[in-house]
Amino acid sequence: MIKSKFTQKVNIKPLDGDFRQKSFWLKTLPEVSGIEPLKGSTKCDIAVIGGGFTGLSTAYNLRLLLPGVDVRVMEANICGFGSSGRNGGFSSTLFGMDKSLTALRFGKINAISAHHYMEDAVEYLEGIIEKNKINCEYEKRGSLLVATTPSQTRRIDQQIRLADKWNLEGFELWDEKRLADEFNTKEYHRGMYYRKTGLLNPALLTRGSVKMAREAGAIVHEMSPVRSIKKNSTGFCIYTPDGELKAEKVIFATNAYSILFSGLSAKQTPIFQNIIVSEPLSREQINSIGWQSRCGIDDARTQFHYYRLTSDNRLLIGGGNIKPVFKQKIDQDHNEKVFTLLRSHILKIFPQLRGLNFTHEWGGPVSITVDMAPAISFLGRNQKMLYSLGLMGHGVSMAPYNGLCLAELVAGKKTRRTEMFFVGRKVPSWPPHLIRFPLLQFISGIMKAEDRFRWD
Ligand SMILES: Cc1cc2nc3c(=O)[nH]c(=O)nc-3n(C[C@H](O)[C@H](O)[C@H](O)COP(=O)(O)OP(=O)(O)OC[C@H]3O[C@@H](n4cnc5c(N)ncnc54)[C@H](O)[C@@H]3O)c2cc1C
């Protein structure tokens, strides 16, 4: 047996727990059936670890590209337990931290191609939802970046100038009058509307993706946490509490949870984001705020707030201060300080909603690389292991599209996706945890101060 750094134990404790407690979307999901944990000893050609958007799309696309191949997805809890079942449901074209930073690190041409990749990602997801008739409350409402302070107004003007300079389509400047026609708030001074963003229910999308992967011929094992992986001369042996799976290739679709795997843990780091959701707004409350377009909204802070209406007219608000986690503590879902901040922020925007009850609060990990861009790559020299991580909190559209890219890499196809600059790259490592954690706390402190003194 060849010893490798993947002959290791995985800490599966953070993946325990009642999935229904992890988000409003998971709580309100209809009954989850067809759970098929891995039992006994079996084998397949390709094992995909992680049953979020990335893993399920990879399995689906592998079956389409290589119909004879036996593909199995291994998910520790139910599919959607991770960030895919906990996010805000914005299917957007955001990439990395922001366009200027991507241009600074990777050059202008790559930053523009990243935007086009994301446009394709949003369209690809729309096509998948339509083709597979996934009922995930998808609405193409667009999104609005709003300035709530004069400094944020300058930031939006810069963004508009950049979009013009790079010939990016779909952006509109909304002045104070246009904003006042749409919203009953005094807080909005400038807006950049972008028509291509979609909104959806992410837990329903995940369950629809499970069905889609199964119908394409992939086997999805839920409640099957991968406890260890051993490499041998022919491939890999993957162990769960009740079974073992031999596979020729392994794909790590674990994004922020990659911290649990030693070969990946330095490539990205998880930070926590939080969301709150209100009771459904009454007709009077809806009328009092305006918002006829029902577009998604972000503000122009660095640690931005984002908000939207759900299909049953609840107000969802997320973002605000991020929280780094120490080592593998990837189950720190609750953050009272952030929940309070989110409540007070939305009531500042719409004071007429005072008294509105917030019924659900949760959090989840987003995956951050040192250079603030995603990475899809082979692990090791023999091209038998691949990974996708570093989605930077923008995975609703990107993760399914990255799944297609991963499948194409395995199939040996050269496409516009596999040729992207973040595919096959070497990601710079985060330092060891004892340095990483204080460093992340320092960075989050700087972002907080920047928002307080520059953008708020
Ligand atoms: C609060 C929050 C809000 C967000 N809002 C948005 C948004 O509005 N728009 C947007 O574009 N993005 C958003 N994101 C980011 C987006 O949710 C993610 O980028 C995306 O879901 C990542 O998908 P994934 O499949 O790569 O990872 P995940 O969905 O995290 O899937 C990884 C899976 O791997 C499983 N796993 C881990 N270890 C093991 C193991 N040992 N064995 C078996 N399985 C394992 C986990 O249980 C998990 O289900 C948000 C994220 C958070 C946390």
C-alpha cells in the first residue's frame, strides 16, 4: 500500500445534527425520502465526496458525459446539509471578492472572463432548472446594489464606470428618483440594477439536484460520512461508519468543509455568514415598503448586507460581519451579535416594519482562499483526485457550473470552462491555524473598521 497524505482520518462530528435546524429552507422542506446510506463493501469508478450543488452537478454531468461510468456521491448528512441548503438563494454573477480585486490579482482580461463565466453559470442553472423541471421557486427578478451613504454612492459610481469600461451588459444606474418610485425608504441614494440575477429556494434546488443526479444514473448515498480515505495501488478505499467504497477516482466537492481533509485544509479557510428570516409580511406591510420588482438587494459595504423576499413574502436578510473559525470548528451556526445587527439594519431601512417578528436564524460556512478566487484542480500528480473550493460565498450559480467543469476535466474534455484561469491553478496556502486564526480575526477587524469609518 502506498502511503499518502490522504491515508487519514476525517473529523465527522461537525457533520452530525438535525438538518432541519440548519436553515429556514431546510426546516420547511417537504419530507426527505429515499435516503440510502452506504452499507457493506462495494466499488465504483468515481466517488464524489459532498452532496451540495457542486457534488450533485458533478455526478449528473459525469453520467451525461461518460454514460457507462459508475458514479457515487457520498454525503455525510442529507444533501443540502452544507452551505447549499443554507444560503440566501441569490443566483448571481458575483465572483471572488470584487471585480477590481480580481483584476489586480489575475489581470483585467481574466477578471472580465470571470464575469462572463458567471453569466454563463446563471444561464446554465436556469437551463438545468427548466430542463429537469426543478420546482425551487426560481424567479428572475434581478438584483440591486444600493448605496445607503454618500461614500457608498461613490463606490457604486465606480462600479458603473468599470462595467462601462469593460463593456459588461445588463447594468442600469438608478438615481434617487427611480429608487423613490420603487421603495418607501429614505436610506437609498444610488442604485446599480443588474437584470441577470435570479432568486430561488436553495434547499429545494438541492433536493431537485439529487433527483436529477439519480435519474441520470448516479447513486447518491446520504447519511454516509467519509471517515477516512486510503490510497492504494489501484485507487482509493473510502470508509464510512457502516461501509467501505473502493473507487478509481475521488472528487472532493466539499468547498468550506475541505478544512476537514488534511490534503485540502491549507487551500481554503471557512468563515461564517449568518441569515435571519421574518414571519410572512402582511399585504399592508408589503404595501408600506413598496419593492414591486421584488429584486434581490445588496448594499455597498465591504461586509455587505443582502436581502430579498421569499416566495411566501418573508423578509430574508443576511451578511454583515463575518466570523472566522478556529481549526475544524465548522458548526458555529449561531451568532447573536450578527442576528441583532441584521435586525437593526433592516429596521433602519424600513422603520415601518417595526414589530415584525424574525422567526428563523442560522449560519453557514463560506470558503475563502488566500487570493480571493475559486480553485478547481487535480490533487497529486496522477490526476486521480480533483477538488473544487474557494467559492467565496457565491456558489448558487457557480457551484453547479463548476460541477460541469469538474466532469469535463475527468472526461478529458477541453472546453471554455476547463480553460479558465482558476482551473488547474496552484492555490497559495493559508498559514497554519495558530497564525491563520488571529490573522483572519485581524482581517475581519479591518473590514469591520473599513465599513464603520469609510462606507457606513
Ligand atoms: C449563510 C450563507 C449565505 C450564502 N448566500 C449565498 C447566495 O445568496 N448566493 C450565492 O451564490 N452563494 C451564497 N452562499 C454560498 C453558497 O451557499 C456556496 O458557495 C455553495 O452552496 C457551495 O456549494 P458546494 O456544493 O460546493 O458546498 P456545500 O453545499 O457546502 O456541500 C459540501 C457538502 O460536503 C459534505 N461533506 C463534508 N465533509 C464530508 C465527509 N467527510 N463525508 C461526506 N460528506 C461530507 C457536507 O455535509 C456538505 O453537504 C452562501 C453561503 C452561506 C453559508
